[in-house]
Amino acid sequence: MTTVDYGDRYPTTGQGRLVAIALMLSGIALLGVVTATFATWLVQHVAAAEQDQTDNLQAQLHDVQAQLDEVLRRLPAPAE
């Protein structure tokens, strides 16, 4: 983004150099925006998947607890 070919051509005038600098900075900024957007999407996608997994595990834990409560209810009281 900050190179101009292999050095065969390069801006020689002051205006050309200013344009080249503006293009280089714009390219770096654009890459930063694209990278940040992708990273944000990726983090949100992973967080949503983890939340789904957590919700599923909590539902399973609730079911196991209900089954355990039922088993304990059916057991006879301990003799003293």
C-alpha cells in the first residue's frame, strides 16, 4: 500500500508526492477498517455460538436436576 511498483515509476512533483501520500494513508486506513470490521464480525459470531452452547448446557443441567429430584423423591426414607 505504501509502495509504487518496483521503483521504476515514482512521483517527482510536489503535487504528485502529496497525492501519493494521500493514497498511501487512505489505503492503510481502508485496510484497518476492513480488518476491524472482520474482527468484529468474527468476535460476535464466536460469542453467539458460545451463548447458544451455554444455553443448551443450562437446559440439559435443568433436565438432569429434575430427573435427580424425581429419583430422590421415589427413594424410601432412610431408616434410623
